Amino acid sequence: MTAHSHDRAPLRCLVTGATGYIGGRLVPELLAAGHRVRCLARSPERLRDHPWAGEAEVVRGDVTDGASVAEAMRDVDVAYYLVHALGTGRHFEETDRRAARIFGERARAAGVRRIVYLGGLVPAGVPERELSPHLRSRTEVGRILLDSGVPATVLRAAVVIGSGSASFEMLRYLTERLPVMVTPSWVHTRIQPVAVRDVLRILVGSARMPEDVNRAFDVGGPEVLTYRDMMIRYAAVAGLPRRLILPVPVLTPRLSSHWVGLVTPVPASIARPLAESLRHEVVCREHDIARYVPDPPGHPLGFDEAVRLALRRVRDAQVLTRWSSASLPGAPSDPLPTDPDWAGGSLYTDHRELTVNAGREALWRVIEGIGGDNGWYSFPLAWAVRGWLDRLVGGVGLRRGRRDAARLRVGDSLDFWRVEEIEPGHLLRLRAEMRLPGLAWLEMFAETDEAGRTRYRQRALFHPHGLLGQAYWWGVSPFHAVVFGGMARNIARAAAAEPHRVTAGA
């Protein structure tokens, strides 16, 4: 085999962060390029329903666990580092630092040929101590990987424009919902946004960089814009009237993150690092990446085209991953205990069961379509109030919506729930990610009884934490008949009407 043919041979790639926004899109791109892919995930089952799941190897592990990282690195050529510990607590920078060191050390020990990392664009002339904690940590991670002894490609991007990205959804909802905006002063900060398609193209191309390349690269689109420019341009592309934007200097990053959290589906915990990163100008100082990953004709995409493509994905319900694909920091992740004699403490349940005057398929369509714009089939005001209360205490609230209007997969966020299990045509299990003094699940079943009738079965489960959890359950129990009872009845009614809607639509 010649050196040239060896250079074009398929590579064995390890992807961390495959349950997240970028990682979940990178895996199919690497597969399409002919590479073999292994994913390292804390919860491999969350990747089960992805269209590419049967083509990639998925192993269980965590970047802070040296043993699992070492095993995942076995026989790997290129290792992608697409994780960060933002929001995991006050010491997230130390967690990021430790994970990056483990990753670099295990990659060197395994003989990995290259590490590829996607970080944040660093403002010119700003001392590192003055950067936001989010950007400072990402900068440090890049430096640790460059010093690991393994050739590394550190890509530094600012605002990523793509359907479902946190940056795009923040821009989209601010612009669409507020024709007149009183905004933070950072709307005048100059930014160099980049289309997610270009980020993915460069990530894939970075796998084949020469072995002597070990450096950081700025990654951006062809235009430098202010956030105000981006909102005005977004409105034009989306066909909205021109927006009136009135910046004020008094909104600090903390206050403006709460403002963003009230207006958009992006919670304050995620909006704050985005807002903090916009305090300083983030403009590329070089485009050297094109020497190693050449720009094809028409790339990098301009801002308007990136927005147009993202909106098309949203409107055609083809959003592959969203910012909420990754678990929200601090959200519960314990699976539902399956042992009926579980000894972990109290497990309270609210059980409802009804006969449905419809086929099981019609019932399942209603179950799988729940949430988002379809709502929760019960006392909308109560759900809305619960969502607002959750936002007030730093939770995600109801506005995350759905990735797809008709289909769900394990790991999808669904308002303030997460899809924990789905058995098509039979079971949907949701795990609560709202702020609660305990763990909660909601199960919905489509079944057929002995007489051949369709049955809808619903269970709400709650595992309280301490006395506060006990008080919470008994405090809300009187409302269960209204909320959960009404939900069961309305789902049954919607299923009965489903065939008529399908016929009418035909």
C-alpha cells in the first residue's frame, strides 16, 4: 500500500459528546465520509434510536473516568473531544481541566494519531482572566489538549448558526417574539457567526491533517456582524417586519440571561454563558484552516444562507439534533426503578386506565405527538403555571418543545421532560427534568385487552427526596384528578377523533 492510499484509508474515529448538538451531527458525517465511528456515552441507550445507530459502535463511559476512556481509545486513529462540564457546579472548570488531561493522557498512551476539539473563539487582546468562565475553561481545555503529546486540532468558533443550536434558537425567538426590543448593550458587539454545515465540514476534514500540525484555528463565516445586524437580517430572511432594537447599558450578563430565559426556550443556565461570551468582540484573526480543509465553492456559507437553511429544517421538521439533545446540567438522570419491590424508598404512583373508542395505532399517534405545540391534553393553565414556576427557579420550563412534531426517540427533550424509553406502538416513558424535590416519570401505554378493545394506561410516578419531597407529593395529590385524570380522558377523546382528522386531511 502506498503512502497516498494509506492516507485515504478509512479512519477509526472516537466521538465523545455524541448525545449533544454537534456530536450527534458529526457521527453521520464521519460515517458518510467512509470512516468507522465509536461513540463514548454515559448513557448509550440515548443513542439507540438515532438513524445511524446501527452503523456506529457505542460504548459506555465518561471522560472523567480514565479506565473507560482508555478502553474507548483502543485502536482509534482520531479522537474528537466535544464535551464540557459547564453548569455542573461551581467547580466545572476543574472538572473540564481533569477530563481534558485524562483524555490527552489516554490518547497518547493508546497511540491515537490526532485529537480534534471544538472550542470557543477567543477575543483578541483580552487577558484570559477577564474572559467569561465558560470561554476561559474552553480555552484552557484547548491548551491542555495541544500540550498532550498527541497532535491536536483546536477549532475556535463563535456563534454557530444551525437548526436547533442554542445560539440560533436564542436569535430566532428573540427576533420572532419581540418586534420592539429593549436589549443588552452586547447587541452592538461584533461577531463572526459560522454555519453548522461549515463547522461539521471542518471537523470531518480535520481528521486527515498532517501529523506535524498541532495548533488552534479560528473558524468563522465570511461576514462580521453585530448581534443587532443578525436580528435585523434574520427578520428579513424569515419574512418578518423590521425590528426596532433599543439597547440599554444596565442589563448585566446575569440579568440579560434571565431576560433571554423569559423570552426564548433557552434557560438562563445556558443563556448566561452565551451572553457572557458576547461581551467581547469575537472575530477571526486568520483563516489558516483552509490550507488543510479547503473551502469548496460557496463556502463558508454567508449568514443569510445559513439562516435560510436552518429555517427550512425547522419548518420541514428535519432538525437532527437540538441544543437540548444534551442533558441539562443538574437535571435528574436516574432511570425508573423496574423492581416492583424496590428498596430505594417510597415510589408514589397515580394510575389511570381507560377504554378508547379507536384503534391502537390512532391512540399511539396521539401519545407520540404529545407536548410541544400539541400541549398536554389537560388544564393548559396548570401546565403553563408549572412551566413558569420552573423557569423562576432556574429550570427549563415548558418551552423547549419538541425536536420533531410527530416522532420521538430516546433522549429527546420534550418540554420539561426527557424521553427515557419508547417502544413504538406501545410505551412512552418520560423522565421529568423540571426542578423537583425528587425524581418523577410519566408513562403512557397503548394496549389491547382480552376482548380486543384498545386500552389507554397512564402512570405518574414520584420518588421523593426527604421530607420536602413527601410534602410536595401530598400537596399536589388533590390536583391529580384534574391534571392526570383530565389528561387521560382527553387523550382518549383525541385518539377517537384521530381517524376522522386523517380522513378529512385526505
